[in-house]
Amino acid sequence: MFFLFGLTTREQLRFTRSASCRYCGQFAPQQVVQRKTKLSVFFVPLLTLKRTRLQVCTNCGGTSRISGSEEHALAR
Ligand SMILES: [Zn+2]
């Protein structure tokens, strides 16, 4: 029997909001990105193994991991 396993990581832009950056301190558009790592069998994604939310500053490129409640606070 032969199985082909793999991991696939995809990023999806959720939304963009203007907020102050924690790195450069500028009031600049902040992108909220969701990154998912999926287990795939024969190139078909089956299970989501890891899900992280990132806040990316469009001014300086500073990236930080945020929680779900921080994402909801930014979405308002
Ligand atoms: Zn910044």
C-alpha cells in the first residue's frame, strides 16, 4: 500500500483596518491574515492542523501573532 502525505500552508487576507502599529508606532493600515496548515493525502487537504492569526503592518512589515479576541477587536 502506498500513501502520499504532505503539509500545505495557506494564508488568507481577512480584512484591513487602520490602527496604530506596535512596532513603528504609526497609524497605518494593518492587515489581519489567517494562516492554516493542513494535512493532505494524495494532494487533497483533509485536516486543519494549525490555525494562526497574524497582524501585518503595511508601513513597516512588522508581523505579530494575535488571538481571536484581538481579531474581533480589530474587526469593529
Ligand atoms: Zn508598523
